[in-house]
Amino acid sequence: MGLETEIVRVAAAVLQFVVGLALAMSSVYLGLKMFDRLTKGVDEWQAIKNGNVVFGILLAVAIIMAGVLFAVSFVKSAAASGISNALDGL
């Protein structure tokens, strides 16, 4: 293995990290947008500024669940890729 191979591997790892980070941020954004559409007529951010703890908890749960859904889809994708690679070796 040469230096060029290692550089390509590091570059691929950095690219995967950046793509994963972008996907995670977009999933949280979409989760918040969906939560906003479900609670029409309510300004959640203003309610939080006014000290309404319930909306703070609800928004935190929405953000966490968007992250969990992204993580589950990522794990399923990695598992499928690993199984595929293992079967290719047979």
C-alpha cells in the first residue's frame, strides 16, 4: 500500500463525514419543519422565550427523534453494505 492509497482513504473518510454531517443537519431541519407544520397557529419559539417549558421539551424531543431516525437509517445502510461485502467474498 502506497502513500497515495492512504491519502485517498483519508479523503474518502473526510468526504463521508461531511456528507453524513450534512444529512444529519438536514434531517433535524426537516424534523423541525414537520413539527412546525403539525402545530399550526402556535409560535413555538415565542412560547419558549415566554418561559413555556413544555414547548422546549417538545422541540427537544423532535430534534432528538430526527437524529435517532437518521442514525437508524445510517446503521441499516451500513449493515446492508457489510452484508453485501461479506456475500461478495463467498
